[in-house]
Amino acid sequence: MKLQESLKGLICEIASIDTIIDAIKHKKICIIYYDGDEPGGKGLRQIEPVCLGVSKAGNKVLRAWDEEGASHRGYLGTRPMPGWRMFRLDKILTLKPTGENFTEMKPNFNPNGDKSMKSIIIISQF
């Protein structure tokens, strides 16, 4: 599993806005450690980051395709994985690119923006 392989190198990778913007621009598959809701939401995730913006609540957020890993909604069975997730930046503790890239839009990607955000900082171009 890619998540386990990336664990050793992930500990020192800080998630900054610049690294997130770079991952979106260059369509980098990333491993994050997310401090999500319990049960089941804290831990490693493999994501494809596509949109950085500000939520309606005023938080900086990242919209990403969540391929595998810890997921509160997945654990509860309300939104199975893989699928779209929104991550608050203040809860992404680490971020490390895997060295791989994604090239395709996932289902239901909106290239015009994200209705859950009041403003967009950057969005992937396909």
C-alpha cells in the first residue's frame, strides 16, 4: 500500500500553502496526515488535490479526490471511498507528494469552481 510506504518520509513534510498550490498546479498525487473527525477520520490519506479556496465558514480548504486511507465518512458508511472530500488546511498536518501525477478529471469535477467555497485561490486545469 502506498500509504504505508510513504509513512517514514512523511513525518518531516509540513503542509504549507505553497506546497499545496504546487501540488494542484502540477497535479501531484500526495499523501497527507489529516487530523479529521473520529471515529475513523484521523490518519494517512492518498489524495489528488484539485482546488484550494475559502469555505463559507471562512476556513482555508482543499478539495481533493480521496483515493484511500482514513475517512470519518467512509468509516460511517455515509460516503464510501474513493470520493471527493474537503479538507481544512489547519487540519492537514503533513503533505508529501508521492512522485506520481494524476491526469484525468474524476467524476463530478466542476472546472468552474466549488459551490462549497465562497472564493477560489487555485483550481486544477485539465
